[in-house]
Amino acid sequence: MADLTLDKITKSYGAYNVLHGIDLKISEGEFVVLVGPSGCGKSTLLRMIAGLEDLTSGDMVVGGKLYNDVPPQKRNIAMVFQSYALFPHLNVRDNISYGQKLRGEPADEIARKVDWAAGVLNLTPYLDRFPRQLSGGQRQRVAMGRAIVRAPSLFLYDEPLSNLDAQLRVQMRTEIKALHKKVGTTSIYVTHDQIEAMTLADRVVVMNAGRIEQVGTPLDLFDRPQTTFVAGFIGSPAMNMLPATYTHGQIVMDDASAGAIPLPAGYHLREGATLTIGIRPEHLQVTADEGLNFTSTIVEQTGSDTYVYGTLGGAAATMMFRERTAIADNTQLRVTAAPGKLHLFDRETGLRIPEVQA
């Protein structure tokens, strides 16, 4: 295991800049997830850590050693790819041990490590099978087995579950989490799926357009997003974002017909400040006669949850209930945010407006 420090990392392809000064420290044994939309630079950053892409500038330090010019084969870093990258003509045992044989390890040591990895990943009954005889989840476990027998300093995952169906992804998330607890190797995991990020990570790194937007525990990012981008990206369904203005002690929606709500305690805003109000769908509550005007358009019952889609403050909005509801399509409602669940952002900068400390 090793820690990792990225100091002002940049990556450019000619005049096209992909990464803009990435600063990140990952502790030994930590499981960190890089998450963000397609094209944000997360996979490029992972490939740079693996040595498959060169740094344009900045420093990368692994376990106290500068890795800028260390070739990939000497980095002791294992990587699991989206495509499994298994040899179809080799059985599971030979796929797992392929790298060890190339490095000339003794046969008894190879056998011991393969048996250990197969036991950890529940692959022992499949060691003599070929990849074509395995399910997608089993193939991904073989790819992970090939990585962990190396006892790497860092374990890198590049969207390893994106080829699997929804049910198998849930199962594999559990297995990856269990593997990390057993092995404890410092792990960096790339995904565009924020549910994977929330369920796997010790810390989540949210990336956008080649920059880090916010770093924190999953619940930190969910409870206190620092930008409108993080607020809209973390959470499912996405947070409702409503344009508003602070006027005479109230937050008034830009669509005046939507109504107004009092400024929550703890905030001091200048008169006329333009805001973006964030309210998560599960934190919108129906009231008797106060709050904002919500018009439902479509109601979806999923069995366990109910989703109500409509308009609020001149913007599309969603409400989510953890129980069934009698709300029908095209219904006028009065709603407000649950206490302490309103998020305020500066509309011009997109940054969170902090509460004033008492």
C-alpha cells in the first residue's frame, strides 16, 4: 500500500487542455472515487496515475517517491478495465497468474497467490474454466484477481461495472467493497455513476471540465454541496434548482406567481441578491396554505416510491415521497422545504452561500 499526492497536475493535447491544475492527496488504504460527467478528465487522470499517459506539468508522488518519469511496468500499480481484458484462450487460473509468470515468480509462489485470490473472490470452482464459460460478473472478478495477486501499491478501477446489467452492478459493488476491506490496498475508482461513488467511497472527488469541484465524504457532498454543479450531480433524483431574488427579508421566485418564502435563520444577504435555491426532491413537503406554488404534470408510482414531476418557480421540478400518494396529474399544490434542507447558492458564481456563524 502507498499514499498518493497529485500536485498541480495538468494535461494538454496540443492547444487542448484536459486537466487544469489537479491537487489531491489520497491516504494509504483509502478508497477514493473520481466521479463526473463524460469528458470531465477523470479517466485521463487515472491513466496518468497508471503511467499510460504522460504528465504535461505537475508532480505525482506515490509512497514518497516521485513518479513523473517512472514507466508503467515499474510502478507496481494494478488496473482493472471496463473491458475485462482477459485472454480468451487461457483458463481462469492462467489468466490470473499471467503477470506472475512473465515476472518469473516461482511456480509454488504463483500457485499460492492464485489460490488465495480465488478464495477471496469466490472463484475457486471456476479456475479451470475459460472466459467464454463465465458470466460478466465472474469475468470482472477474474480481472480483479489478476490485479490483486501483484500486491500492488495502488489499485485503479476504470469504470469496471459499466458493461454489467443493473442487478449485477449492485452485486459487484458489494463485492468490490468487501474486497477492499479484505485487502486494504489504496484504491482509486473512476465512474460516471454517482450511486457507485456514494456507496463505495471513503471520499468522493467530483470533477467537472478538467477541474476538481469538491472533495469530501459521500454524505458531506450530499448534505453540503459547495457549488450548483455538485448539488445537481450528487443525488438521485437531482436537486431542484430554482432562480430567485432576496427582497425585503424574503426569497422571491423569479416567476412571481410561484410565491415567496422567508430567508432561513443564519443567513445575511444583501438586498437584491440573485440566488439559486436548491431543494432535494425528497425534502419538498406539501403544506396547507403556505410556501411555493407547485403544479404537478406527471405522477409515477414505483411501488416503494412516488415521483411527482411538475413546475415550481418557473422551472421544472420533482417531488419524491417514500410512500404512496393520492396526488394526481395537473394538481395545484403548496410546498416548502423541510426544516434545514434549503440550499442557497450565489447565482452568478454558482458557489454555496455560507450560513453566518453565531
